[in-house]
Amino acid sequence: MNASMLLTGLVAVPWLGALLLGIGGSLPARAARALAVLASASTLVFGVLLLARFDPALPGLFVEQRVPWIRSLGIDYHLGLDGMGLLFVLLTGVLGPLALVTTLRRATRVRAAGAWFLLLQGSALGVFVALDFFPWFICWELSLVPAFFLIRGWGGANAGAASYRFVVFTLAGSAGLLLAFAALYAATGTMNFTDLARLRAAGELAGHLGALGAWATALAFLGVLVGLGVKAPLFPFHSWMPATYAEAPAGVSMFLTGVMSKMGVYGFFRLLWPIFPEELRAHAGPLLVMALGGVVFGALAALRSGNLRHMLAYSSLNHVSYCLLALFAVAGAGPADGVAVEAALAGALLQAFNHGLSAAALFFVAGILEQRSGGNSDFARFGGVRNAAPRFALLAGVALFSSLGLPGLNGFVGEFLIFRGVFALQPVVAAVATVALLVTAIFLLSFWQRVFHGPRAGAVAGEFADLDAAEWRVLGSLVFLMILLGVAPQLLAGLINPLATSWAASLTLP
Amino acid sequence: MTLLLAVLALVCLVPAVAAVLVRNLIHSALLFVLAWLGLAVFYLAVGAEFIAFAHALVYVGGVSMVVLFAVLLTRPGRVDPLPPPSTQRAIGGVAAVALVASMLGSSIFWTRLPSMEPIPMVSLRRLGELLAGPYLVALLLVGLILTVALIGGLLLAAPRRPSEGGDA
Amino acid sequence: MLPASQLWLIPALPLVAAAIGAAAPRTARRLPVFLALAAITGSLLLSVVALVGALAAPAAKLTANFTWFVAGSTAVRLGWLLDPLGALMSVMVCAVSVLVFIFSIAYLRADPRLGRFFTCLSLFVAAMLGLLVANSLLLLLLCWELVGLASYLLIGFWFDRPSAAAAAKKAFVITRLGDLGFLLGLLWLFQATGSSLFYDGGAGVLEAGALERLAATVLPGGWTAATGIGLLLFAGAVGKSGQFPLHVWLPDAMEGPTPVSALIHAATMVAAGVFLVARVFPLMAADQGLAAVPVHALTAVAVVGSITALLGAVLAVAQTDMKRVLAYSTVSQLGYMMLAVGVGAWVAAVFHLITHACFKALLFLGSGSVIHAAHHEQDSRRLGGLAGRMRFTYVTFLLGTGALVGLPLVFSGFWSKEAILHAAELWPVSHLPFVAGLTGVVLTAFYMTRLVCETFLGRPRGEGAEHAHESPRVMTLPLAVLAVASVAAGWIGTPAWPWLQSRLTGAPVAAQAWSDGLGLMLFSTVLVGVGIAAGWWMYGRRPRVDARALDPLAQRWPRVFAALAARLWFDELYAATLGRLLRGAAALAAWLERWVWGGVVGLTGRVAETTGEVNRAIDEDGLNTGFDRASDGLRRTAQQYSRAQTGDVQGYLRAVVVGLAVLALLLIWGGVR
Amino acid sequence: MSPLHVCLALSAALFCTGLVAVLVRGNAILVLLGVELMLNAANLNFIAFWRFGPGGGEVGLVFVLFSIAVAAAEAAVGMALVIAVHRHLRTIRVAAANRLKG
Amino acid sequence: MILAAAPASPADAWLERAPVLLRDALTGWLPDALRPWVAALLSIATILGVFGLLFAYMTLAERKILGRIQNRPGPNRTGPFGLLQPFADAIKALTKEDIVPRAADQVLHFLAPVVLVALSLIGLAVIPFGRNLVAVEMEASVLYFFAAGAATELAIFMAGWASRNKYSLLAAMRALAQLISYEVPLLLSVVPVIVVAGSLSTTDIVAAQGGWAAGLWPHWHALTPWGFSAFAVFMVAALAESNRSPFDLPEAESELIAGHLTEYSGFKYALFFMAEYLGMAALSAMAVTLFLGGWQAPLAVLEFIPSYAWFGVKLLLLLLGFIWIRATFPRLRIDQLTRLSWKFLVPLALVNLINGGVWAATADWTGAAAVVRWFISALGVVVPFIFLARSLSAGYGPRTYRYASP
């Protein structure tokens, strides 16, 4: 099976699994669970196969499948993968099965939950591989549906309202996205990202869009920005996020924060930047402020929240905003400071991956706390977990310090590179951002101190079981990855270095 | 040659028209058969031997039997619930046909028909090769259609056992 | 001769011990202890070998650099550095650690989580050693933060005690605040010079080329890059070494077990700050030559150092808890060291650091032995009369006090403090350091005598002290070794035989003539005597009998004493400022969240409702009625057409045929023409 | 009046008689026979153009063969339907079967 | 009559060419335009004459042979050995009153016998009685013969319907059912012959059966395994088509009086009778043409006897067979009859079609291969026969005879 088939297989297998589960009415719970996990794990297998084909020398797409799909509209079934895409595919491959196992452990209707989840995972992968707006947008919208049902079906008390707001908000955003690409299509006749990027590189895109109307380019840029901004919670568009992450079942929020928000970030790098570099540069200032707002506001709001889920939601906003901060800083950068741009971009992508791991681990911790205590994960309800469950405390501690950015763990690498890059480009912004680093330390440690330290109190007073085998495997694998990537970040950096260098050189996607 | 054909045309046409007009069903059926025979003869006169015999065999042998059996099996019951057919329908029908006849007639006599070629003689062997060659698939399909029609007809016409399905 | 490339073995051994200890099941208590001890002795031997190697060629900077990872096209390189400063410090750290490890075996025998304790200790030592031999500022920051983590774990070792957990968090947060400065300095350095390696065959940060560039780049407002980076790095040092603004966490860190305090908060970690400043001294000193610079980095260091020295001493006076007194004493001694570096005598600072490590560790372990004996009674008011009961600890404690106070000639403290005061005296910029140093000497003498009198003299005032008895041999042995060290350590750096100075700086230092330093030495001895006399007069003469009796000092100057006891309300100050600021910002965030965004959403909601309402009105009366009428009309016409469907098949056929014919006719006539 | 004209005239006449049978006669069987007649008229055209038209009419012959076969099948099924309708409605007058009306 | 020396080839032997010479003599003096018409008339006249006499004497022969088989003399009063009996019957038929039921459909009632006789006769036009003694030379003559044969059912229906009599209508229906069921095997059994002979024209088929293997074994189709099976099926079907003996259910006197002929009397009845015999003769003639080598001589040496003589001998033998069967076999019930056709004859004919196909495909096998080819063909006949026979008689146990107890 040649490389391009791998791409289709990558997306198809989870969807196929979802279909089998959907129609497999008579499947016993155990078999359904096994099938679901198998289909989800296939992503990692494909990821590794693709990794084998990855050629560091080649910065652009190293595997591509382009088949004319709707000839009349000029839409191709165009899938492709480069270093960045592969990074996110591997992230989904790692988080997918773990999140699925967490969801299924306590889900009532295993088959339905599995089917929805696989659909979600498949569409997320679709977003990372699609290079034509048509399949890309299908997967982008499709990912909403299962997320909505998973949250509503298996979520917390008022999951209904949260899921509803989540979907409506994202849909409103993607409406802008659709509008923008409609304009692009009207102007240039193609919706393919690579073609659009090439047009933009050749300078014709502005001419085409200009023909549509003076405001066309600005509106298109705004549409795409809003669409992506809502998904990767860019600061002002983030208000759907805390409720959604709080209400969603633990496994789903692991996937939501780990992969779904990264779809937004990926969108910025894949869509916004290559197609609207000039507009991005023009608006770099305000965008930078928004990202900075996200960083600082996220940290402060997390400090304020008394519930672990809320805190983690805001901390994800904070961490994701770092990535965007790097991008917008780079957008404003001149050609001279190539080295800093490289560092910032590499940092942003590494941060996206590492945050995926640490946020997922922490949400898993939240899930365990909720499951053990039978209620929500408010700090006040716990105390002295470290006595009750030392192994759980150890792993949760590592995840926490990784999220905090302790050197030696994966969090630090991303943040260090981002700061190294952003400091060179915008020293003032970097300084303000470091304050957020401190606040992150404060709220994480205060959570740690209130829940884990101190005498056994509240829900922990009674019996509070330590990690069982499955939970240990999930959290253990995440922690192992954190330590591994902390000590040897070259594994990941290798993937995106050629991309970062070529970006720095040309400031557009190759 | 034209005279012979005209005579045969009449031989074929008259029974047909009679069949349509006659009231008695059996007579009209038999007149139809006669018309078919007339047509077979016409084919012979025109030189399409094989077609003539095939036509005769199929229509006079097969279809006539089917028609007669159908007529016998659908004898009207004791009372004929519906009023006799309204003349309004006849007038409408005839008017429509007149229109069509005028259209056909005008088109035949106006078009300049090609000159007469030398009489094309097609040997039976040539016809056989055609059937077995390019039209083999069509031949098999026709076979299929006939079997399906046979079975279908049987199922439709066979009186269902009371247990199978009630009808009014 | 340990080549530079094997330097990483020194931190690696304890790290491996820590890793195995962490992985070991909880029940295995003995394994981590044994591992830790073995690892630390191994590191000690290695560092001694390294020291010998370094001393052989003091000037040469033996480095072993490697690439950690490649970001974009630039490689992030780290490295190990073998030089006298690093080697000496690692020997000191290992030595003290060995002694503390031995001490804690006995001290924490009863604690169920002994294994966990030693694992954390090994982790700490590994990080500390890594920090000492790092050749890259980034690697240094890496170890620096790990040291912070280890101190957090160790302070909060008895995490089921809320006060310990809070102290741990406070320590970590405040040191992290300092670390931010360190990070920014590192980033600036990275951006300015493109690398973070100290010595990289000429391209290193601390090498001539980079230094000129840094000194040359002038920021708006006259600052040079070198100064800026220096000050930022110094901020990190302030956080870690508990200097003036960020010293509040150190006293609270006493919540941790005493060996922790002894090792970390006396000898090693806090010294890291000083070590950092000493390590990047060339960078800090780069702008000395330039006059235009508004603030020289070193002057700032000196000022902060002197303030800390003074403040630490003053606060130590009013503390009742033994360990808190020692903690403030450490703060003040660290102030001295910073002061020494500020005035340019970083060698004196390092010398004082080494001597301080010895006698402060001794004092802490002594207090630990006292606490252990008095069943965890730390409050000096309820102690007393232990001299008789714990004679060995008392003697070693006296020796430590002597070294700390700086009794002349015999004790190491004297020589190192003299060197600092001597350098402060010569400092051209201002006399603040010198004056602060002197007052510090007096105050140190005073509060140490107060502590000794309160704890050891007089009659036991609490039942803990009542039946205290001498600690077991395992605890007293390290005390003895440290006592010897705190005496002997002084001799390596006396003005007569400046071995240490020459080795550290690499350049041979001429032995000082007796004459010039003598005056200063005499004067300081006098001051020490005054301090001791005052202390004896207040506390030694009539040791208090009743635990609740007011402290003699409090009787004389109640308000001053109360102020000092309350640590000059620094915590409250910070709580008031920083804490409230953060809480306020958070409140603002929450308010923002609820009103602005919620508002915006609410607003859109309301707008939607109103438009909905208007829409309904229009819709209801305007459109609907019209629509109903239209639909009725449609239904009626539909009925007409339905009648055409008579069901008469032949009727349909007729229509078809007519239509067909008409169509054909049209075509034909059209065609024909 | 060439022989072709005669043939076409006959075919037209037959076609119209068939059409009359279909449109006018009330009896289902006669309607079907009318259809048969129209089919035969078409076959006649083929033969006529094979015989008197421009060359290459052989295909027409083959077509006529198939058309005869299919017409036979159609007649069989038609009659079966008529019988089934008769069993149901007790009459085969076309006007009787007007259940499908507006 | 001058017997010329042994003629060069049997074709131009004098006796062989006699009928053609006679015809040329009679039409020689006519103008060319009329000559073909008169020749046609002549051949019609000869056919009518020959087959009319054949009919007459067949009735007599049947009654004589039946009598002899049933150990009684048969008609011997009219003329020597009853030879004038047919003319006596004819006169009786003409003179008897022709009763037509009032309710009968006059036109159809009259038309039925006429159509039946006409159709039986026109079939004879394409049968080659001699080397070049065939009335109409056509490419698709076999198809013509069966097309003509197919119309007989129509006539029977007219007879049955026109007499407005429940019994005659029912009889007509059963007759039609029988005729239709047996027309299928009849046609199917002919197809292998056409496949092997490669042509639909009767003269070609007879020509294809020319020649003898080793002078002794003629190439007649009936003598090949598949040919014999086809011949058997053809004969059984022919019996059924002409309502003879085991299949004479329609006019089974005992049950349905005279079937669809009850309302006929007098000359019309005689016509029906004649049509039946002519139909039988026509079918036997076709059987001879297709299977028994038409006018081919059985042995090479017997070539000198004229071709039409051989045809006549074979025809008479077959007719004798018909009569013989009538004397021996009991009548079949209607369901046995149709079951025999649909479940036995049709499948057998279909298999035979394949068998004939194989035979035609392996035509060029010579020597040892020819034996193998023969053996395959034999196998192709025996195996289906056993298989079908067993399945047909599956339900029946051995026949048990119950004798009256003493």
C-alpha cells in the first residue's frame, strides 16, 4: 500500500470503526470496546508508518494524494502531510486511544460512545491531512457533531447548555471561515491550500481578491481569523471553552483540549499564515495583544477558579495562547531575525504537542478525582490525596510540573523556545508573558497543595483507591512521554526543523 | 410489384380494421389473427422469408392462443355493472387518431424517399452470423425476457390458493 | 585526572540513586538510604579528583560541550566545565551532603517515608552538582529549577502538615519569581550572543569577544546589555539565595526537617545564588570600565548584599525559634557574600561561602540534635539548661558559634569575614557595605550569644528540655567533623597564605604583609567582643526561669522587639501588595469574564430576543394572514387540476397522443420549411 | 406510388387502426391487441426500409426478430395481467379500473 | 421402357428424372410467362392426388390392420379385401345430413374444418419427395412447415368455440393444452438436426444425410445416437400433435363424446377426419425428411431405385407404425400427458440439443476419434434418459395386479 493510501487509511479506519460499532448492534460490550480501541490505535500505527517515510531534508509535503473529486467545481480529494501535520497526527495517535479508554471506562452505552469518539478522532485526523478546503471543512464541521453528542450524552450536570453553546459558537466561527473561502473560491476558482499559497507567493492572489472588491481581502482574512480563533481559543473568542471542558466527560475533554484546540492552532499555521501573510503582518500588533491577553487572562482566571476542570480549561487557554503568541510575533518579524523566528515557530509547534500531553494528563487526573469522589473536582472536596494514593500523586505531580514548565520535562522545551524567539522579536511582550509563567506556577501549586497535600479530608477521608492497572497505564504512558520528550526533545524537533527553517527563510509555508 | 403489394396491404388491413370495429370479442380476436397472417404473407411478398415464418409462428401459433385463452378466462359475470361505453370517448379517440393519421400521411407523402436499390437479398446464414455475432448478447437477453415473462405471467394469472392472498 | 567529558558523572550518580529510589516500592526503606550514601560518596571522590585536576591548571577552562537538540537550524548546545571554582564548590557540597546524610539516618529513623526523603535529597544533590559543573547558562537554569523543585519537595516533606505545604509553595513561588529574572537574562543573553555556553573556545559568553559585544550594545537610557543581563541574573540569585526583597521564604523553609535546613538552607542551595554571581562575575564586571552606565551591576549587588546582611542580622535578634535565628543568620551571611562579590572580591565571597557552609551546617545540625533530643521542641523559650545534658552538642555548637561570630585567628569565619570587610573597606564607591558589615558583625555576635544562652545555659524551661539527653553517636560524629572543618577551613585562605585566592583566580596572589590588615582585624575583634558582652549581659547573666517571661530585650524596647519578632511584617507587606495585586487581577479577570464576555453574550442574547420579538410581530399579522390567503387560493386551483385525473387510462392516452401528434406536426412543418 | 410508399401507407394505416383499438375499445384485451398491431406496424416499417430503402437495412431485420420476441412476451404478460384484473374486478372494462384518480 | 446402360450416376438415371421430364413435357408448349404457374398447379395437383389417395387407403388400412391385430378380418365387404371401403365411406359422408346447431356461430362452425384441412395440406409444400421433387424450394422451409403446423390449434379452437357446447369447448381447451404442450418438444427435437445439417432448408438436410459409411451404414440422422433420441421425441410429439392413439384424448369417445367434433356431422366431420390423417402424413413426411434421410437409399448398391420410391417406402412404414401404436397403447390421462411432455420430452430434447451441438463441433474427428465421438453422443443420450426416467417415475411403485379372489 503506497504512501498516499496511508493517508486515506489514516482517516478511514477510525470512521470505519465508528461505522462497524454503529451497526454492530449485537456486539457484546467487551468486543465493542476492544474494536473501538483497536480502530483508535490504528492512527498511531499509520503515524509510525508515515514517520518511516518522513524525509527531514524535504521541508514541504513528504506524502501527498491528489485525486480529482468534483471535477466541475475544481475540487480535488487532496490529502497531504508535512512535518507539522505529522506532528499533530502523532499527537492524535497518542491521545486518541488514551482518551477513548478513559471515556469507555465509565461510559454506560459503550458502543455508542465508542462510535461517536471514533468519528470525532477520524474527523480530527481529516483536518490534519486535508489540503483542500472542501474535505478539510467537512472534517472541521464533522468533528463538532460527535463532540456535541459525547458531551451531551455522557457529560456532567448541565452538559446540555455547555455543549449547545460550544457547537453554536464554533459554528458561528466557521460560518466566517466558509464565507472567506467562498470569496477565495469566487476570486481564484480553487480552494486548494497549496494552490492558494502558491498564488499568494506569486502575488496574484491579492489581484484576484482585489477584483472582488476592496474590502474582500480584509473580510476574507477576518472570516478565517474568527473561524480559527473560536476553535483554538484565541482570547476574545474563548468564552465557550471553560463550560465545555468542565461539563464534558474526562476522556472527551482530554481529546478536546489535547487535539481539538490544536486543530485551531494547526489551522492558523496551515490556512491563515500561508494565504494571508501580508494581512497577518499588518494585524500582527493587535493579534499579539489578543494572544498576550489570552496568556495573562488565562493564567489569572485559572488562579481564580476553585474547580480543577475550570482551572485546566483556563490553563489550556493560557498554553495555547503561547503558541499563537509565537505565531503572531513571527508574523511581525522582519527578514533579519531568522534565528529567532525559527526558535519561535519550533517552540510553538513543540508547545502545541507538549501541552496536548500535559493537559490531557491533568484532565485525566481530574477525571480520576471525580470518579473516585463521585462528584465534581472542586478543590474544597479533597485533601491529602498524596497519603491516600501516593502513586497517583507521583504521576499527577510530574504531569503538573510538566504543565508548569519545569525544565527536564517536556513543557519547558516548548516554552523556552517560544520565549527565546518572542524575546528577540518583542522583548516587552515576552517580559509580560513571563509574569504568566509565575501565575501558572502559583495556581498549579496551590491546586497541588490544596488537593494533594495536607491531612486526608473531604472525599479522600474515606477510602480513596490508588491507580488501578488501566489508569496506571494511561497516566504512566503520558508521563513517560513527558519525561522522554523533556530529556530528548530532538525526537520531536527533528520533525519540524526543516519546516521551521524554510518558514523562517521565506516566511510562508513551503 | 407495387400492385401486388397494394393488394396484400388491403388483405392485411381489412381484417385489422374489421377486428377493431366488430363487437364480438372472439371474432375480433380471430380477425386479428387473420390480419397477422396477412402481414406474414406481406413479409413473404417483400422477400423477408425468415421474418415471415417467425412472425407467423409467434403470432399465429403463440400470441393468438394466449389471446383466446385470455378471452375465454375473462367471460363477463352475470351482471355487467358499468353502463355501456359513452360515445364521447369514441369521438375523442377517433379525433386523436385522425390527427395522427394526417401527421403520418403528410410526412410519408412529402418526404422524398430514396430511390430503389437493387433488391438486397439477405441469406439466412448472414442473418444467423449477425445474431450469433454482434447481437449475441441481445439474443441472450431476449431469451431471458421471455423466460421472465413466462414465469411472471404464470404467477400473475395462476389463481391463488385461498390461503395465499385474498382478492376482492 | 578527571577529564571534562566525564564531569557529568558527578551529578549523574546521585540522580541515578534518586531515580532508583523513586522507582523503588514504598516499603523498601533501607535501599534509597544506602543508594544515596553510596552515590554521594562516589560523587565526593570524583569531585576531589576533579579538584586536583582543576588545581593543576587553574587558568585553563576545560569544557565538554554537546548539542541538546536542534531548534530550526540553530543547535541548542550545553556543556560541562571543569575549573577550580566549580570543583571546589562540588567538593564542599559533597562533603557537607555526606555528613548531613549520615546525620539524617538517625534523625529521621522514625519517619515512615525515610526512603522518599533520601530520594529527594539525592535529587537535590544531583541538581546542585549539575549546577556547579554546568558550562551553559541554560543547563545551569535547568539544574537551578530542579534545585528549586527538590527544595519544594523537601520543605514540604511533612506535607500532611498544612504549614509545611504552604511554606513549600511559598518557597517555590518566590524562587520562581526570581527565576523569571534569570530566564529573561538568559533569553537576552541568548538573543545577544546567540549561545548560552560560558566557555566555548573563544565563542563562549564569558569570553572576551562576547563580553565586548555585550558591553558595547547600549540600550536607550544608557544601560549596557551586560549590565541588564547581569542584573536580571542577579535577580535569580536574589530569589534563590534569599536576598533582601525575596528573603521571606527562607525562614518559613525551616518547616522542613532540620537536615534539610542544614544542607539546603545553609550550605548548598542558598549558596547557589552566590555561586551564580561568582560564575558570571566577568559578565557582571564587564561594564566596570564604562563610566556612562547609570548603575553598575556590581554596585547594585553590593548594595543589595549589604542591606540583606544588615536586615538578616537585625531580624535574627528577635527570633525565638532556634532554626529561624539560624535562618536569618544565613540570610545575613549571604548578604555578606553578595556584598563581597559586589565590591569585586568574589574570591573572598567564595571563601566565606565555604567556611559558612561548614559552620552553618554545624549549627543547624547542632540545633537538629537539640530538637531531636528535646522531642521536637524548637522554641528556645522552652529550652535552656541543655549544656549539662548535651555536653558534646554544646561544645560543637559553641565552636560553630565561634566560627560564625568570627572569633579571631582560630576560627575560619574570622578569616573569611576579614577578607570581605577588607575588600569592603577598599571599595571606592561607597562605605555602605563596610559600615553594614561591621554592624552585622556586632549584631551577629549578639544574637548568637543570645541563642546560646537561651538554649544551653540556665535551667530547662519546658518538659522537652527537661529530659533531653545526648544524641546518639551517628548524629554527634558529623557534628565533630564539621566542628573541625569550621576551624580548619579558615587556614586555606588566610592573608598570609592566600592559597585559595591564587587557585581560584588562577593568578598568583602575593601574601599580604601583616601590617595593613591588622588594624581592621583588631577593630572587628573588638566589635565581636562588644556583641558577645551585650548578649551575655542581657541573657547570660540571669537566664530566664519562666518560659512565658518576657524576653529581656522585649522588656527594654518592647515595640522594637515586637516589630522584629513580627519579621518587620514583610510577609504582610507582600501579602498586601503582591498577593492583593494578584487576587485583584484575578478578580478583575473573573469580573471581566462574567460581565464583559458574559455581558457581550448576554447582550447579543438580548438583542436577539428583541429582534425576535419585532420579527414575531411583523411575522404574525403582516405575513401570516397574507400567506394563509395565498395558500387557500393555491389549494382551490389545485382542486381544478386534480379533477383532470379522472382515472380513465384511455383519457390520458388520448391526451398523450394528441400532444404527440401536435408536436410532430410542428416539427415536420418546421423541418420542411 | 413506389412500393415503399405502399409499405409505409400500410404501416401507417395499421398503426392508426391499432391506435383506434387502444383509444376507443373499452375491452382491455382489445387494447392489448391494438398495441400488438402498432408494434407490427413498426416491424413493417423496418422491413420496408430494409427492402426498399437505402442499403444496410440488415440490422432492421435483426431488430424485427427481437421486436417480435419481445412483443410476444409483452402479450403474454399483458394477458396475465388482464386475467388477474378480471379475477379482482370481475370485469375487464378499462373504465372499471379507475381507482387511481384525483 | 428402355433400360439404359447403368447410368453414370444415380441422379441422371432415367427413372429418376421421369417426373421432371413429364412435367417439362406437359408445360413445354406454354409461353414462358405462364410456365412457372402451370408447373406450380401441376405440383399442387399431384400432391393433392397422391395424398388424397393415401388418406383414403390409410383409413382402410387402419381398419384392416386394427382388425387383424384384434384377430378379426376388418372391412372386406366393399370390393375385394374391402378395397372400395374408402369410397363407400366418402359417399356416406357426403350424403349424410349436415346438422348445424342453432346457437352455433355459423361462420366459425363452417370455417373450422376448412382451415384445419388447408393448414395440414400447405405443410406438404416444402417436403422433398424425390431428388428434385420438391414443390417449393425455400431457405427456411422447416420453419415454414412448423409455422403452418402452429395454426392447427386455432382451427380446433374455432371448432370447439363455434359449436357453443360446453363439452366441445372443454374438449377444445384440453386439445389446445395437449397441442401446445407437445409443440414445444416437437420444435426442440428438430433443432439438433438443423444444427448438424447447418441449414433450415429440407433439401439441404436430406443432402446432408447422403452417403454411406463403408457403403453399408447410411448417414441418416436417426442412426446417430443423438439423432435416434431426437427422432423418438419427434415421433412421440407427432403422435400427440395429430391426436393419435395414446394421445387421442380430445375425441375420446368414452369420455367427451367426440370432443370438439360433437356438433359436426356429415361432410364437415369427414373433413376433420381427413385433416387428422393428412396432419399425420405431413408430420411423418417431415420425420422422414429430417431423420430417415428423405429420399436417400439405405444402401449404396440400392441407389438405382428412384429416390421418390425410397421416400414412399419410408413414409408408409412410419404410417404403419402410427397405426400399430394406436392398436397397442392405452389412452393417457390429461395430467400424465402434459407431465410426460414438460417433464420428460422437453428436457430430453434440450439435452439432445447440446448433444447435437457437440456432434456438429466434432464433425472432423475421423478414425478412432469417430468412435469416441459416437460414444460421447451415446452417453449424452443414455444418461439423461435414465436420470429423467427415474425422476419421472419416482413416485410409483411396481404395478400390482389384483386378481379376483376365487
